[in-house]
Amino acid sequence: MAISPQRLDAVRAVAETGSYAAAARTLAVTQPNISAQVRGLEQEFGIRLFRREAGRLLPTDLCLKLCDTAERMAEARQEAERLLLSRSSLRAGQIIVGLGNAMPGMALVAAFHRAFPGVTLKVETGSHHKITRAVLNHECDIGVLPDVPADPRFRRAHLASARVVAIAPLGHRLAQERMVTAKMLCDEPMIFRASGSSTQRAVDRMFARAGLSPRPFLTLDARDGLYEAVANGLGIGFLWQGSTGRSDGVVRLPIAEMQGLTIHETVFSLSETTSQVVEAFYQLVPPLPKQAPAASGTAA
């Protein structure tokens, strides 16, 4: 038989109370249960844990040492329980949030902090691939990304509509256009993101739908680097609309081929997660505004 916490608790209870019956009452189990736990240990290891004296069970020296070890183990278990409870408490817990874009996820993080100031917040940023893997590997409790797939492993809540726009330097010849097309963009030097980026996945799909295969003259890992490259006149880049509060140095250009696509910035976590802190985060996700019904008939 293994040395389980229950068997050690039984030994400690007998050592403290002096009898199987009293130990059983202390642990709210039956007396045969206690005696079986203690005698099982004695028989398995060929040892003696108690001696009987004047009708009372007294611990041997070996038993006293075992009880000391068992007490330290019990304290460690209690500390582990306190740690787990504090991790999920709305008064003193912790949550790790993974963001692909600064916005709108950061606004939700700020709203959570205002509602639950006792919870420690940690924010990880990175590509779509990095944040998705962090949620799957339990490195992040919750993620906020655009274009999260309908995966049964994930619980999802849509936070906002999302659409990729082109960004051009101020003064660029396309800067005055109300909308650009994929073909127009192919005539310009383009700056792409690395393949792990959700922005780049949406851009690649857009060009593929248009039957185009453009080649960028520059590929960058980070969104900030792409933004600075465009602002400094190196070419045309792409961002999720509303993904950053910055507006200096560039013009945002809607793309015709991106119109009418249903893409969302989504809050997601592992379906198995039941943390009170994670649940509270979901409760702060505002409902999406209802879209107006399409007008019937044909315009004159």
C-alpha cells in the first residue's frame, strides 16, 4: 500500500488522541478505517508505530518522526490550497491576459482592473500564434485576438468587429482615396508581417480571393516596426482597424475586398477553465451592437 495523506493523517490522529476510537471521531471516519490504515502501514513496512500502555496507544520514536514529517506535508498541502484559492480569488487573485492587438483588449483589461482592483493583472503581447499557444499551454488564462477559430477547446466571446485596413504614409498618392482595391495595392511597395501574424493571415486570404500573389519588399515581425516603416515612407502596410490608438504619420485606407467580411476580435480561454477570475473577465465583455437589417427593395 502507498503512503497516502489519509494514512499519515490517521497515524497523526492516533498519536494525538491515544486511541483508534478517538482518532476516528477526530477525522469523522469509522474506527475500523483508522485501525486498518495504521496496521496496514505497520505490516507493509515491518515496523511498530504504537505501543499500548495503561489502555492508551503511545507513539514510538519512529512514529513521532513520521508524525513530524506528516505535519510538514500537511502544511505544504494547506499552502498549496491557499495558493490555488488566492490565484482564483476576486479579492487577491491573479489573471494573465494575452493580447494580439493593443486595442480593444487593453480597454477591457482596464475595465477589469477598475471592477476588481484586488486582482493582479499580467499582460502578455505577441503574435496570433504566440498568444494561442500560450492559452493552450496554460501560460495565459485568457486571450484577446482577432479571427479566433471555432475550436471546441476554446470558450469564445466576440468583443468587437474587426477588419484589416491598409496604412499609407501622409502625402502618399493613395492617401486621398476613400477606398483602395487589392489591385491598386499591388502597384505599390508593400510591407508585410511575419506568417504568425493574424493581420498577415487576413491579408494573404484577401489577395488570394482576388487572384493576386504580391511579394512584399519588406517583412517585419512587430506591428510597431511596421507602423514606423510606413510612417517613414517605406511603403504600404496593413493593420487591424482600431488595433492601436496611434494615428500619427499614416492614413488608414479601407480595402474594397475586406468589406462585408464577418471577422471579430474575440475573448477566448480553454473550455475547461472554471476560474472565478476568468468568469468575471467574461462578464465584462460588452454585447456586440446589433446590425441594422438590410433595406429591402431596389434603390431608384
